[in-house]
Amino acid sequence: MSFYNFSDDNNPQAEDEHFMNLALLEAKKAFDAEEIPIGAIVVCKGRIVGRGYNLTEQLNDVTAHAEMQAFTAAAQTLGGKYLRDCTLYVTIEPCVMCAGASYWTQIGRIVYGASEPKRGFISKGVSLLHPKTVLKGGILAEPCGVLMTKFFQNKRG
């Protein structure tokens, strides 16, 4: 697990963009593996403690979403199931399942790239998140969305 330390208290937008770029690298791994290209990073106090990308096809497991992989890795790294002091960076708005999982981890923040109006959890209501979870969307939304669009164009092409 990488423990890259990043702390720029003077520019939280730059920090969010930095970690979203790393989540995009995870999404590109999924894209290259012909998985839906979603990537996730869990950061705790400036350190990456978990990362993941979609593995639903490879593992033949509908629950093997990027967020779930990252949550599991973070819990193992930190030695506990609660991620209160952590931020989840994910390239696409989480689905209902992943939002529900984030509730149980009690994650402190969720930062996502592109919205997902069809399958994203926001259309079902942000009450799926833990009451203390802070939500922020639209970080590097364009490159996150472009990767998804390209993936589905290739599938249909």
C-alpha cells in the first residue's frame, strides 16, 4: 500500500484534484482490464490507505466495485472497520450499494468526479450516507466522465 503523504491545508481544491487524479489512474486500470472504468482511493490524514478499481468481471462478483475494494483495503491497512477520519475519492458518483457501504464505514468525506444520473445514489437521496459524511462532487468531472463514455462507446462500437 502506498503511503504518499499530501497535505496542503491552504488549498483543499488542489488536494482533492491530486487524489482524484490518483483515482483516475485506478479507473484506467479497470479500463485496460475491460472493466467499467471506475477507480477509488481512500485517504486518511494525507496518506493513501486504500485503493481499488472495478473487478466485477474478473472476480465474477457484482459487489466488487471500486469503492468496495478501496474500503476493504483501507480497513485492513488501518486495522478497523470505521473510516471516520478518511476521504473516499471515486471517479464516478457511487451507486446505492457503495453509498450504503460508506454509511457503515462512517467515512468522513466522499469526493466524486462525474455524476451518474442513472445508477448514482443521489437520485435516491443523500440520506443513504452517514449523517456526518460530507459530500463533494464534480472534482475532475470531465476526465472522469470521458473515460466512462469512451468505455461504453468501445463496447457498442
